[in-house]
Amino acid sequence: MRPKKHATHAVYDLKVHLVWITKYRYKVLTKDVGKRVRTLVRQTCDAKDIEITSGVVSKDHVHPYISYPPRLSVSEIVKSLKGKNLS
């Protein structure tokens, strides 16, 4: 069992498994594009104090399993990850 994380007035262990898929499941996340998506996801998670427990960038989908602090909501995390990667 992993140790729980501590905030000022809380002990937490929040995890979520995110999945997003390319339109029509086109296989566009290959070679350099897949590497760039992986880099952007890591940079965004590092900036927001999100730990990537595991994850995969496949040819047609991305699914990270992340641990996040309670000050962030899942919708904020998804907006920041997808917004950063789509721009």
C-alpha cells in the first residue's frame, strides 16, 4: 500500500484513470506526434503537482493513471491536459 499524501489539513490519496481517444480512432499518435503528446502530458502534470502512476500513449488513444491533489478537480485536470495538447 502506498503512503498517503499530506496537505495542510488533509490526508489524501486521490487517483483517477483518464482516457481520451482520437476522432474516429484515427491512428495519428505515432512516432514524433506520440512522443510530443507524452512530453506535453508530463510537463502539464509536473506543473500542476500531479503524479503519473502509469500511462500509455497508443496510436489512437492516451490513458494516464494519475494521483492528484484535492485542490484540483478532475474536470480541471482534463481541461488543462487536453487544452495544452490541442493548442
